[in-house]
Amino acid sequence: MADRVERLREAAQARHEVTLRRAQSVLQRMAQRGDPVTFNQVAETAGVSRSWLYRQPTLRREIDRLRDASATRPGTLPSAERASTDSLRQQLHTYREEITRLRGENHELREQLARHLGAARAAAVTRPSLPPSTTCRQQETCCPTTETV
């Protein structure tokens, strides 16, 4: 009986070590990639519970350390890849100029359309009505007011 208990104890210890290594591996990968390190994220990725992570003092210290280190970093992008304030201002200036240009073009096109529609309307109103055709083949249905030849 003592032999079985000892084998169960050894199996539990081996399972604990495998789980601990898996969690440490996940933690290292997250740190290398620059992913935000949280207890939830580590637990979900490693397939362990958060309470188990909290009960592991070495993992808990490492997660806290990495979480604090990532919180103090200015951003996830390296400084060489981040946009400077001057470049952002230049982009904003360019976008505003483009908006102004497009608004002017839009206004111009609306006026052009209004002039065209106004001219078409004026032509339709002032055009004299045409006399009915005397050569129409469908006199009764097309032009009932004309006399048939």
C-alpha cells in the first residue's frame, strides 16, 4: 500500500513539474515577443488556472516583474519605429489641406450640377410645344387630336 502511495506522489510531482515548465515556457515566449504579460493571459496560454499561478511563488514573482516592466515601457514599438511629434503634425497638416481641397472641389461640382439642371429645366419650360406629327402611324393612340390623312 505504501508503494502505491509513493508512486502516486511521484506521478503528481512529475505532473507538477511538467506544468511548471510549460508555464515558464509560455512566460518566456510572451516576454521575448513583447506581449503584455498578465496572469489571465499566461494561464490561458499555458492551460493552467490563475489560482495555480498565484500559488507558484517563482512564477508569480516573474509575472509581476514582467508586468511591471511592460507597464513602464512607453510603447510596444521600438523608438525607431514610433512616429515623432513633428511627423504627426505634418500628416495632420497634409490631411487638413486635402480636406479643404476636396471641400472646394465638391462645392464646385455642386454648382456645376445646379447650373446644368437649371439650364435643362429652363430649356424644357421655354421650348414651344411641337405640333403633332401628320405622318404618325398610330394616330388614334399617339396623337388623338390630329386629323387622319
